[in-house]
Amino acid sequence: MKVRINPIRTRNPGRAIVEEARQRGSDLIYVSTEHAPNDERVLGPTTRYILAKRPCRVIVEGGGDGAAQAASRSASGAVPLPAAARSS
């Protein structure tokens, strides 16, 4: 598996992540909420945007109280996920 990471500056991180995943033909978007503001830890605006517009599978991992909470669903259903778009 090949993972590519490319930091991008943007005003709309959700849109930038989805666009980057589409351009790369990514198989998966992984989002960690560990360092997100408290009001965005579960499903903040970036995560909700990515889930609504996802071009591939998404995994969202929460960092609340040190316990990792991961969720994933098939590409045909609603999928969980801001951090990096990864592709193979």
C-alpha cells in the first residue's frame, strides 16, 4: 500500500480533502479528531462535509479520553472520517 500526504492551506478543509481524494483516485480517506476543537470532536463541519461528498471509503477516528473510536462503512453507504487523503 502506498500512502501520500500533502499539506494544503484552504478555507474549506472538507472540500479540499474531497477534491484531493478525487484527483488522486483515493481508495480511502482517514480522519482523526484527536486534535480537533472540542465542539468538532465527534462530527464537526469538516467531517460532515467529507461524509456527505465522499468519493471513496472514509474512516473517522476519535481521540476522546485517549480511547480510539473508529468507524467505517462500505462505499455504498454513509461512510465515516479531516486529516489526510490516502491512496494506494
